[in-house]
Amino acid sequence: ACALVTSGDVWCFGIGEHGELGNGAPTASTAPPTKVTLPGPATDLSVGPESVCARVGPQWLCWGGNRAGELDAARSPVLQPTPLDLTKIDFAG
């Protein structure tokens, strides 16, 4: 789970075995909530089952499981907040 607080900070906690804590570790954690390092304050947050995205300015930064390639084409876990390349997404579906 992750939370966006009024300061624009994002805090994540939980198991995190798919990198969804954004702390660079793909292993299970029982640590208390951890502040995710972002380049500025977040204004929006989207949390899925195994991935998280935070909007910082005009850019979305995402991290987590990426099993279906939703964060990048490599389909491997994205362990730290990484800019999402929206030009590679087919919105017409």
C-alpha cells in the first residue's frame, strides 16, 4: 500500500516482494512505512496490485511488478520510481 500525504510525499508499506515499495528492493519487507524518493512533490497517486505511479509535475513516475509490461517493455520489476514513457502506450486499445 502507498499513501500520498498533504506535503506531496509518498509513503509505501507492505510486503513489497515485487518492488512496489519503490525502495530498490524486490524482497518482502516488514519495515515501517518508507518515504519514496521522488524528484519533487507528488500531486496524484495510482496504486495497483503490484505497481504504483506518482505524478510529479507533468511526469508520471512508476515502480513495481511490471508483469504485463505496463511500466516498460522489459517486463521485469521496476524497483525505483522511473519515468513512464506515455508515447509507448496505445490509448486507443
